[in-house]
Amino acid sequence: MQKNHSGRERAYAHIRNVILTDPAMIGTFLNERKIAETLEISRTPVREALLILASEELITLMPNRGAFVTPPDLRKITQLLQARGMIEVWSAQYCLQHDIDPTAAMRKELEKQHALPADTSFITFIEHDTAFHRTLIQATGNTIVQQMYESLHARHVIFGVYAMRNMTERNIQVLQEHQDILDAFATRDLHQVRTAILKHLEKTGETFR
């Protein structure tokens, strides 16, 4: 049971991080057998991983045809960024109203991003990007909100990689926008923090237009 669970997680991570972030795979059907052979696992955990990805609307399961890699949908990307905006702005408001300072942990994550080598993969950069934002959500102590945020993680990773591919210097912009968020927190002015967070998300959305 544990072995199958591990196989499912490996298949999920491989499909999400390697296959779904490859532009060449958009509009194609995934080869279930090939994925299983690559990971040296049975096809059962691969099917389980595909079901999870389908539930996250990252692929479409078509009867008698298999798993189809759906092209990026601007409407879904916009909705994802709107959802993130609501969660992150609420988290910032909660922290400011309850004298919670999340900036030390956020600054530590930003320092890790700055320390990444120039040839860092898009996936690694986006995972660090997620960690920066996650520290703000975690600071609220609200586990329900944290679960809501984590449910967006897979889409955040894939769309984030697309954004990096669409704009060559997006990583440099992200680092500055993260610093802008920290600077806004230093003022303890909710309007400035809200503006910095939403501007950051808006800039990400612009890479898809």
C-alpha cells in the first residue's frame, strides 16, 4: 500500500513538473505506459496520478483516448490569480490587525531566491516563489486558509513556469516585487501592502496576454 502511494506521488510530481511544464506537450495525449516505464513503476499509480491532475483541471481525461494536456486557459489563469489575491490580501490584513510580523520568514525565503544560481530551473524558482508567499499564509495560523492556498499549488507551479518562459527576465522582476511587498509591510499600511501584492499578481497575469 505504501509502495503504491509512493509511486503515485512520484508519478504526480513527474507529470506535473516535467511533462506539463513542457510547451511541446500542450495539445497532446500522455503515454501512460511510457511514464510508467520511465519511473519504473506499474501503470496503476500513474492512473491514480492522472486522476488527481484531472481533478485539478490540469489535464482532461477522454474516454477511450487517454489524458489530454489542456492548453493554458487565460480565464483559469485569471481566476487563479484572483483567488491568490483574495487569500494573500486577507492574510496580510489579518497579520497587520493582530500584530503578527511575517516578514522575517518572508525575507529569509527571498534571500534564498536571490542565492539561486543563474541556471536554476524554472520549477525550482517557482517552488521558492511559492515558499515566499506560503510563509505569509502560514503566519495567520488559519489551517483552512492554508489548505485552500495549497489546493492551488499545482496550478501555481505550472502557470508560473509558463510565465517564466513567456518573459525572459520575469525572475528579476519577481525578486523586486517580493522586495516591494516586504517594504510595504514595513509601513504597516494595509493599502500599501494590498497594492504591492496585487501589483505582483497583475504583473504575472500580464505575461499571458
